Amino acid sequence: MGNAASLQSSLFTTQVSTLYVEYLLVMNPDETVSNDVSYAKKKAAEIIGNFPGKHSLPHISIANFSGNSLNEELIINSIKNSLKGKIRSSFIWLEDYGCFPSSGTVYIHPKPKSYFTSILKTVYPALKLCSAIDKNRKMLFYKEPHVTIARGMNKTNTDKIWNAFKDKKYENKFIADALTLLRRDAEQDGRYKVVIDFKL
């Protein structure tokens, strides 16, 4: 009896964990900017060694949430319909570096912030009302847009990286013409995989 109950519990846990996966909605810069960010990550690694996100592809996070992978089409359609005719492609300017000391993050500023605010206001209701979203898990909407250089560092390493970047000047731009939905299944290799691009 005990083994049967244990097996049933195990099957239930497996079913739940395979149904719900992590999604990340992002904006990806072009190749020139991506190369610049990768170079900055390399310089940061020369100062402090390895750090979380060292090998992650450059991006600007919009929203992070858990959703039912069996109803992924609902999530895709909710985002697609919310963006249609409301958010158009635009130039994004990148200017200098910033730091979030509390999360040990050093980043590049993307502008204008109002463009990202518009995206959030457009996507937020669609995701909140989508029946495929796991309402029991926290949804994150990134109100401070940034292109991460290094994150998750302790205070000592944060200070080292920030001291190396804070007086440096950086300017670039790219055309934001799409948002990308990524999916990560913890039971696989833990890496995000592209689900779909939403053209703006």
C-alpha cells in the first residue's frame, strides 16, 4: 500500500513538473550590440572569474512567468494579440553602464524607458488573464529595462566590476523589431529554448 501511494505521488509530481515550465519574454539586440556585450562579459570575467549569466545571450527581459506547456498556443496567441497594432518597431539607444547593488548586477542602459513601459502595459493584462498561466507562481515584469553584463554577484565582486565600468562611456543603438518568447524546462538541460518571435 505504501509503495502504491508513493508511486502515485511520484507520478503526480512528475505530471505537474512536466506541465508547467518557465517562460521568459525578451527583446534581443542586433549582432553588433551582442558582440559588445559579450566582450564586456569577457572583461568582467577577467576581473572576478566566473559569474551567473556569463554565457547567457545578451537580451532585455520583459516578463518571466510559469505556464502550462500543453496550452502553449494560448500563451502565444495572448501575447500576439496584445501586441498586434499596438507596439511598433523602434530604435533603442544604449548609453553607458549602471548598477543594481542589491542584486549584484552591472548592466547597460537601454532607452527610451517609455517604450518598454508601453510594452509592459500592453502585455501585462494579456498574460494575467491567460488561462494557461500558473497563477500560483509569481510573475515578474521588468520595470527597469537593462542589458546585463554580470549579475548575482556578492558585494565585493559587484564593487570590483562596477569600479571597472562606471566611468566608461558606451553608445550604440539597434532596431527593436521583435520580441522573443523563450521556454526553460528544469528537467532537461536548464537552458532556454526559443518558442517563437513576435514581429513588431
